[in-house]
Amino acid sequence: MAKCQHCDAPNPEGYFNCPECGERASKPKWTPQFVVRENSPWATAIRKDQVGFSEMGVEDSIKRMNSNKQRS
């Protein structure tokens, strides 16, 4: 049976907040630091060198889409 992390009151319904003390009933499963960031204040949310994104200009993107349409 689930219990509150603060007051150890039973929480069989699994409420987010404890009905007895009103605090958060359980610890969070995920932390907010799961996004990998670079060491810059203007860093992107996901490091491109770890995921494998590529960058191209708008003109090149349009040309690539048009050539893919013509091949299909």
C-alpha cells in the first residue's frame, strides 16, 4: 500500500497530494535535469553532436523536398 512520504498516512487511492497533510504524496519519478545542455547560456535544448541532427538552409531544404517529390 502506498504511503505519504511526509506523514506516512496510507494513500491507497494514489492521490498526488496526501489527503492527510496536503503535501506531495510521493517523490517525483523524473528530475528536471534530464535534458542534456551545453555549457553556454544560449545552448540548444538537445546537443546536436549527441543526437545526430543536421542543419541546412531553407533553400536547400525546399530543393531536397522537391527532388523527393519528383522521384516518388
